[in-house]
Amino acid sequence: MVLVSAKEMIDKAHAGHYAIPAFNTNNLEWTKCILKACEESKSPVIIQASEGAAKYMGGYKMVVDMVRDLHDSMGITIPVALHLDHGTYEGAKACIEAGFTSVMFDGSHYDIEENIEKSKEIIALAHSVGVSVECEVGGIGGVEDGVASNGELADPAECKAVADLGVDFLAAGIGNIHGKYPANWAGLNFERLNEINEAVNGKPLVLHGGSGIPFEQTSKSIEMGVSKINVNTELQLVFADATRKYIEAGKDIEGKGYDPRKLLKPGCDAIVAKAKELIKAFGSEGKAE
């Protein structure tokens, strides 16, 4: 099998009232863990990378080659899409050329007219080569690759304007944030989500900042039109915690415990376990069978 566009898996999820997990990758280990968890759970998956993470890993082409090679060498049978997360206009074009099968153009920091114009161009370019597209209206709170937002609620009319361009799935701010959620977080704004869902006439929606949102809220959002949930921080946190415990227990100095294959194993096992937990919560387990 080859990497696929995210459109078909997202459309199936939307019709079936579950969500595709969109796990951010940060390196080789992350990618292997994501693929392992999803293959064992028989869940379709979107593996995504931000522009910053792609640069860290050696560039867009390096990410494409890594995901494709691991996909083949691990004998992966589930549908896998490779997606650019929070892409700039130039970044989205570069990823389409490099071989990503899905891209996000995040024009939410532009005024709506410019967001629409640039989104329209990226959608036309991507669709001409079979690549799926996600666009964003309304900022997602927190900081992603140095871009900060207070997490304003998306305007339903603006969401409709972008949806009408033919975008495959739409990210819209509904009170969600990147990173850890603060103790005083007000939760997702389901009233606004309902307004957006009605405005876009059932276009699949994306929930960014999926790490740490209570499962009852993610479940409700799925019922209301969310078909893709992004997760990055949650996997980073469980990896860091498991690695810390390994080192604090002195296991890195026992025998050859400093060998990266041993040093990174507890963290990798934690990523797989957490990913499987989220797959069940999102309802995508077994959907690739």
C-alpha cells in the first residue's frame, strides 16, 4: 500500500460518527510508535508534522521518505495519510511538491479576505494532484511553532466562506488550545460548534489541541461534526514521564541501559499505550478492517 489522501478516511469517519486520530510525529521513534499503535488497533491514521518539526527531522522530503519507508518495512496495512500541520502558504506548496498526501494551510492570522484567497489557491493546487486540504478559521489558543493565539471563537459565516471553496476538512476555533490546558479552562464551546456545523452544511471539522480534553467533550464534539482530532502534547508528556522514571531509577547506568534502544523504549511503549487509548476514545479502532 502507499500513503493516501486523508479525504476518504475523513469522509468515512464523518459518516460513521467517529474521528481519525491525527498524531504529530517528531522523529523516527514517534513515527514507528504511531504506526505500531494504529496497525495493532486497525485504525486509519493521519501522521502529521509541523513545519518546525519537519525542519528538525531534516526537511519535508526526509519526513516523506521516513514515513514511506517505515510504512513499507513494518508491513503496515491500514490507511495512512501524511499531513502538514499548521502550514504556511509557502510551506503547504513545498509539502505538496515533496510528496505529502495532505496539507493544512493555516491562514487564520490573515484577515478573512486574504485567508480565503490564499486558501483557494492552495486547494486548487493540492486537488490537482490528489492531495487533501485542511484550512483554519479562528485561532487555536496557545503557541504552535511560534505563532500565538488567544483562541478566539471562529465566525460561522467565515467558516462557511472557506468551506464553500471546496476544502476537504475545516479547523475552527471553539475554545480549544495547543499545549497543556490550564486549570481554569472553560471547556469547548459547543454552542459555537453547533453554529459552525450548521453553517458549513456538514463539512468535516477538525479539533486541534486534542491533548487533555476530557473524553466526554471529545465524544460530544465527534457527535457534532468533528472527524479529525489532533494530538501532540499528550504523547510528548507520557514519553517524557516514562523516560524520566527510567533515568531516575538508574536504569540507564545498569549494564548497557544507556543504549538508545533501551533508553528510549519505556517512552516509546508509553506512546503506543496512550495512542491506543485515544484511538478507542475517538472510535476509530477496527475501522481499517
